[in-house]
Amino acid sequence: MKYPYLSHHYFTDFPAADTLLATQLYTNLRNNELRGFKQKLDSLFSTNSNDPAQELREAFRYLTYYYPDFTPPRVATIVTGFLGNDLYISDSLIVIGLDYFGGPQARYRPQVYDYQLHRYQPAALVPAILFFLSDKYNRIDPADRTLLADMIGYGKAFEFVKHMAPQTPDSLLLGFSERDLSRAYNSQTQLWAFLVENKLLYESSELKKQKYVGERPFTSEMGPEVPGGIGRWIGWRIVSKYLAEHPEVSLPELMKMANARQLLQESGYKGQLDEE
């Protein structure tokens, strides 16, 4: 194979079958439907508003500002007919499966649940990459397995993305609809009270934690209209409140904070709305 790294990292469903992979790719490339699909994607991503290369260059400029030792990785795009993963991300290389990110305008969509499709649209591509890149800078305490630690970890990651792509709407970054985001904001006092009263902040059961930070259509334990992953958003609210109370703290300093309990205490967050 001309690009062996693809079979090792991108086409993970073909771990040791390069011949089979090459045959399937050749078949797909000769498929007229797939060719038409690729042409549509090329047209979609060639517009200035959907150009991932331009968006990434801008985000990388911000990243280099906050982390001067950051070296932008090489970025490659590919269309395979959903044979590979949606993204492969490393320090030196990013491979984007454009077929996953065509959005509602594309002829074909990835086979995921409807509530997950929001992640697979052009505008969600760069935030998704930045979210993965945040892992390198997001210090966590491996001994802290609590829900609060998970919430704060997500909150810092969202704050990282927002600093690198400040024009990204919060709803898109979170995967919430504007209606869900507004409703969550206005009911956060009740949401926070639920977590506190049910002693969930220091819960360490993975099964229980996933009910609040896992990807779900809604958080049924809190109500049918509470979006899934609500704990991630509350974690971001805590981080945002902390930064509002400590404007002298830089993003790199925030990302190094591994003590979730300390961050919560010093944020003063108790489910309150922002002061007008």
C-alpha cells in the first residue's frame, strides 16, 4: 500500500488485510454513485464557509499563541464510502473522512443514531478536531474517578475549543439544539440541585457517571427534556464561572489544573445564572 499509515490508523476495520482493503477501495472508486457523492462533497467543502483547511489554519494560529511550541500537524482528507474512521488525529497527522461530515446536504450520511448526526456536519468538523487536540494539554488526576472530575475535564476541553475557535456557537460545540441550550441554562439551578441532592458529584461508578456525561438522546434521570451529556455542559459552566472569578488565570494555567474539587470550590458555582 502506498500509504501504509492509513491501513494502520485510519482503516482500523481492516487490521491485517491490505489486499482486501485495496480491493474494496478499488471497487468503491469505480462506483459512479460514490463518484457523484465525492463531487458533491468537494463542492460543499470548497466554499469559504465550509473550508476545513482555512478553519484549521486559523485555529492553529490561536493554538500557537497559547502554546508556542505547538507544531501544526499535516492535514489530509479522504473519501472512501465510509470504509475508514471519521477522523484520525495525532501530533503529526490529521486524516479527515469527508464522507462523514457532509451534513444534511450530502447524499449519504453515516450510519449513526439520529441524535448523533449533529456531530457529522461541516461546521462540527474543526471543533471535533480541536476537542481531541485538547487532550494533550488537559491535565487530569488519574486517581480522581468521580463524576465531578469527568465534568470538569469536559468543561476544560470545551473552554479550550472555544479559545481556539471563538466563533463556534456553544450549541454546536456541545451538540445541543439552541432550544435545549437555552432551556438548560434557565433550569441550571434545578439541574445542579439534582446532582447535589442525589450525591452524584463524587459518584465513581462508571455506569452511573455515563448517565450524565455519556452520549445519549436525553438524560432521562433528570427529565425527558434534559439533553444527553448534561454533565458535560454543567462542567463547562463551572469552568466558565471559575474564569470569571479569576480573570488573571490564562488558558494554559487552567488546563493544568487537575484538582476538580478545588476548581469547583474556587469557582463559587452553585447553579446560578450569569450576572447581567
